[in-house]
Amino acid sequence: MQESFSYRAIGSWWEPKGNQNEIDIVGVFLDDKSAVAVEVKRQKKNFNPQLFEEKVKILKTKELNMHTVESLCWDLSDM
């Protein structure tokens, strides 16, 4: 991701105040209108799309309410 120079910011996200919601990778594109949220799993079969969408919904509400957010799941082969 970083090598593409397509992102204004890349990092992980933890919901503040001790909540359990975290997203492994969040990238905000240079246009500052869109972003990507990525869950990284050793095996994609362990990915729970419904749970991840709930986390992304919270992220959008708290941090990225003006952005279009694409949700992805990567495994180790994507890294």
C-alpha cells in the first residue's frame, strides 16, 4: 500500500476508551474522499464479514463519516 503513493495516511485503528473494536489497516486515499479498511487473517476462512462490517460502521461514524470506505480481507499471501 505504502509503495503505491496513493494514500494520504495508512495505519491501524482502535476504538478509544477500552472498546474491543480494532481494524488492522486503514488507508485514506489522497483524494481524502475514500478509504480502505482491511482485516488481516492468517487464513481467510477465519474472516467474519458481518463482524468486520460492524467495526467499519463504527470507524465511519467516529472518524471517516465523509469518506466512502471499501472493506477488504487479506491473508498472509496479500502482504
